[in-house]
Amino acid sequence: MVDIKISGRKVAVSDALRAHVEKKIGDALGVFDISPMTCDVVLRVDKNPSNPERKSCEVTVFVRDSVVRVVASAEDMYAAIDDAADKVTRQLRKYKTRVVDRRQRASAPKTPGMSQEQLADLIEPAPEEEDDQLVREKYIELKPMTEEQALVQTDLIGHDFYVFQNATTGLVNVIYHRKNGGYGIIKPKVEGEHE
């Protein structure tokens, strides 16, 4: 049984809602025999009447050293929970497939990766921000990982970028999805390098 923590933002979590979350999300998580696994579910209601899909269900699954995060919105909270359960199932299936692929690739003969120049060609400058107001501050735990593992993490959490500690160099890198396809990586220029 997976530990599921349920909370509500601007909505009271009734016993019926709690039971529905435990049934739907619990069933979605129970299909995958992965441990350790914990789950946080946040139910929220947007008070803006112009938004037709005001009810949302945010599910964050902590599975081993990875995080899988999905958000689903609908006019009805039960529909949002059902949609979130389907999305979690798809994301966990993708996670499990990549873990199996990674194990198979680890046993396969090694091929050379991309060179620094090839990765540099993928980098695209970030667009200028018009509003310079700090809106949110977030602290992250940097874990040493490869560029491929960081790319998997961006997909699992549903973000456009991911900050990580490069296991090879020990330096902080940022990997991001480009709008026109592919991905880019931002690496710090070490003094004495590339001179």
C-alpha cells in the first residue's frame, strides 16, 4: 500500500473526495510494484469564475530518487481526480520503461556521447524577461547525475528545464527542452577552459 497524503487548497476534503482519491490514485500507483513510493495529492479550487475548469488535482509521486508530477483540471473535482490518475499511470509507465531501458543500455557496449561542441550547438539563449519582479523562490537538492538522467527528470516532473549536478564534472548544469525540438544544456565556463 502506497502512503497517500491528501490536502485541499480553498476546498474542504470530504470523506467522499478522500475515498475517491485513495481509490483512483491508489489503484494507479498500485499497478506499479516500485518501492519506496510516496504520494502527495493537492485538491484546489480556483475562485476565478471566468475559468471553466476551476477544479484541479495535483499529484506528486516520489519514487526512489525521482519525482513524477501531474496536474489535471476539470469542471468537476471527481473528473479532475480521474484525469490525474490516468496521467499518473502514463507517467509511471514511462518511468518504468526508461528504468528498464537504462538497465539494458548499461549492459550494452558503450558508444561515444556528444562532444562539447555538439552540445554547445544545441544551446539557445533564453528570451529576455520583461517583468523583473521575483515571484517565487525555490530551493532544490542537487544530486549528481548524468545528462540523460536529468533529461528523464524533466519529462517526469513536466518542466521545461532541470537543474542538476553533473556526475562527470561535479559542476551545476541546466538542461532544457527547446521549443523547436531537442534539448539544450547550460554549463558553467570554468576559468582556464576554452581560452
